[in-house]
Amino acid sequence: MVATHDEGIARPTGRDRPSADDLARQLAAETLQRARAEESLHRTEHHFQKILSSMAEGMIVQDVAGRIIAANPAAERILGLTFDQLRGRTSLDPRWGSVHEDGTPWPGEEHPVVVSARTGESLRDQVMGIDDPKSGRRWISIDSVPLYFAGGTAPDAGMVTFTDITERKRLQEQLRASEENYRAIFEASQVGIIVNRADDGRFVQVNPAFEAITGYEAKDVIGRTSLEFGFWPDLEARQYFLDTLNAGIALTGYPARLRRKSGEIRDVLVAGRRTSFGDLPVLVGLLLDITDLNAALAAAEAANRAKSVFLANMSHELRTPLNGILGMATLLGRTELAPRQADMVSKIERCGRHLDEILGHLLDLSQLETGRIALADGPVRLESLLAQLPERHAAKLLAKRLTLDIDIAPEAAALSLRGDLPRISQVLDHLVDNAIKFTDEGGVRVGITVDSIDEDKALLRFVVKDTGIGLSEIGKARLFNAFQQVDDSATRRFGGAGVGLAIAKRRVGVMGGEIGVESEPGRGSEFRVTVRLRRDRGA
């Protein structure tokens, strides 16, 4: 039953009015619902805070005035400031030291988050440099969006997220510097550089040196293969170059011939390897033009051959009158002469024979350089070879009161060998004579050992060791050069034309051996000679 008042408003009667229990239940339900909503909101806020705390990107919220009102831990870490230090700080604060990528200042009112909060515009991938109070300049990549709290049309704040790209910028700068260095080397190199696609050989890039060597400009070759303009006269050489590099084998010092744009053929040394430009496999080749060098070498070799021929001819021409002088001196020495006259004749003979020895050396050197020397093939008896040394050098050894010791290994003495005995003897004689010349006290030791042996050949090692003045490093470096003395000053103590050891080295080389020296100033010298001789099976 509903009672009515005079205002015409329905009022519940006592029968329809909720009881106290109903109100209590309704209040309890509303309280429970509110508690659940608050708990859900709390959980949501907790999850949101966990998300913000775990973000690798920095996040900052700024009001329309640019003041910071919220920041996550990543923002504190990237910016090097705590939230207490960030709170209330604005984009206009000069302590940020914000700059563009080109280093120009970034005004605070133009910061992305300020622009978003003021205009409602979202900005992406803005790169900004800021001053970190601990580590200096850092670079960040920024995204900013406007925030609307009250559902209005104007933004209430702006939120910015940012990532630390300092390391990426550093690597980019290193890459840029490396590319600039590569470009500088590429452009300035005097060696021609070509870059071809690995799949079809088409030119990708060439440097100015390539243009100078070949006469082709870059626009003439880029995008084309060498077959299209006859770059390689020898197509087999071209195929070898491509196949070798595509097999992953680096090529160095490969002699080849290339055709210039004018048609002229040039000699080059080619090097190269397979690599990649990004995802593109390429072949990088280097060209060194040696045409002029080859011509200069050929001219030098021709001049050297002419010199050797001249020396050989002059040796013969000089020997003819010299032999006459020596012959007459010998005949004159057999006549009755006064003591003073006999002494003069003796000096003429001695000087003439020394001159004859020098001419013999020059003749040998010219024959060795022109390749006109033939090796003898006769029996070599090592014990007999060494037994003759003391007799041949007795006068010089006696004059300087030096000893000469001979030591031949039993296995060497037992060998029957064949070879050029006269030239082996000449080499040993010169080394012994040299050792005596540069030794004032002590003596000289000559030894022979077997380095290696097989059914057909034996490699012998001859060692001539003295207790003389020794050699410096500079002296050793020039020791085997023709016409050079270890001491070539005007006041040098020791005579000689400076060809003996050069001849010995060439003689040993003709016999398939080597010669070397170990020496220190004041501690003597040890010359080591290896000679390969045939075994005499018929002996």
C-alpha cells in the first residue's frame, strides 16, 4: 500500500521500507565491491610499476610546463640522476647540455616531450646528445607522445621514452672513420684497385690509379665485365685469376699482361682475394704496373752482360803483354845480375804475378756472370785435397807464425766422389788465404763433414775458421759483393780487389751449394761452404 502526500510524491509505507538488515547487507555488498575494486586498482598499479621498473628504456612524464613529474629507474640510470634530482627539473634547464647530432644546441622549448605536451603531436626517433654528470656526453633516441588525463582536447602532459644509443653512435663513428680512411687509401693508392662481383665478374668499383694504369675511366668499366673491352689479352690468365679468388685462395705477385684502352700492352703484378661488401660477394684485385721496371731491369742486365764481356776481353788483352813482361823478367833473372838488379827483377816478377792473379779473378767473374763457365767432372779425393793446403800456404803461414789445422770426418774421408775439383780447391784456397790475411795471432782450422747423403749424391760442408779480427754486421752484409771491401777507406790495412769472395760465392752457387759466414768483431770468423757432389760408384 502506497501513501501519498499532498505534493503528489509517492512514499513507501511501512510495509515497503527496507529493513535494517537489508540496508546492512546492501552496505556490506557495496563495501566489498569497493574493496575489490581498490584491490584490483592496487594490483594494476603494482603491475604497472613493475613494468616501468623492468623497462630497459627510460620513461619520463613532464607536465605542460616541462617539469618532470615521473621517471622510471631506467631513466635514472641512463641520465645518471636520481628521481629526487630529476623531480621538478625542466627541459629548459641548461644543465642538460642538449645537442643535435651535428653538435648544435637543442633549445629546451623544442625538446620532443615539450612539443608533444604543447601541440599533441607524437615524435619518433629523435636523436639527442645530453651531458651525463658522471660519464660525459651520452646519446639517446627519443619517442614522445601527449597524455590526456581529464579526457579533454588539450594535452595535460607529455611522456617520453628513450634508449641509450651511446655505444651504437660510437660504433657508427668508428665505422664512418674507417670508411673515410678506406676511401682515402683507395683514392690515394698508387696501386690500381678493382672490385668485381664474384658471381659474374662485373666491375663494381675502381680507383684513380686503375684509371691511370689502364686508361679506362670508371664510367667505362662499372657494370661491365673485362671480356667486354678486352682487358685481358691472355684469357687463360683471366680465368686463373677469377677461379683462384673464387676458390677462396689469396693471390699475390701473379705476373700478367693487361691491355690499355689505347691498345698498348702493359706488364703488371696482380694480387687479390675474395671478400664481401655487405651482402655482396666481391673479388678485390690489385694491379702494379711493372712495365717500366721490367724495361729498366732488362737494360741493366744488358749493361751487366756488356760489362762482363768487356772484362773478359780486357783480361785477355792485358794478359798478352803481361805474359811477355813476365817471360822477359824470368829470362832476365837467369842472367848474371848485380844484387840490386836481381832484386828489381824479383819485384817485377812478384808484382806481375799479382796482377796476373787479379786478371784471372776478373776473367772468372765475367765468365760466371755471363754463364759461360762449364763444370769439370772428375774424381774428388777429399784427403788429398786438404793435404795440399799447408804446402800451398806455407810461406804466408810461416811469415805470420800461424798454424793450419786440418780435420776431416771419417765418413767424409771414406767417400768416393766426382765433381769440379779445381773449383772446389780454388774456393778453399781463397778462404784459407783470406783467413791468413786477417789473422795476426793463433791460426786457421779447415774441416769437412757430411751434411746429408743418398745413393747418388752427398752434401759436404767445408768450414774455414780463423782467430782473426772478425767482422761487423755491416762488413758481413757487403762481404760477398763484387768490387767491395769490408774496409774501403783510403787508409785500409789489407789489399785486394774485392772480388775473391764474390767469385767464391758464384763458384759455389754453380756447384749447387751455398756459402755463409758467422763472425763478431775481435772474435774471428767462420766461413761455411756446402757443395753437392756425385758419388762415384765405379771407384
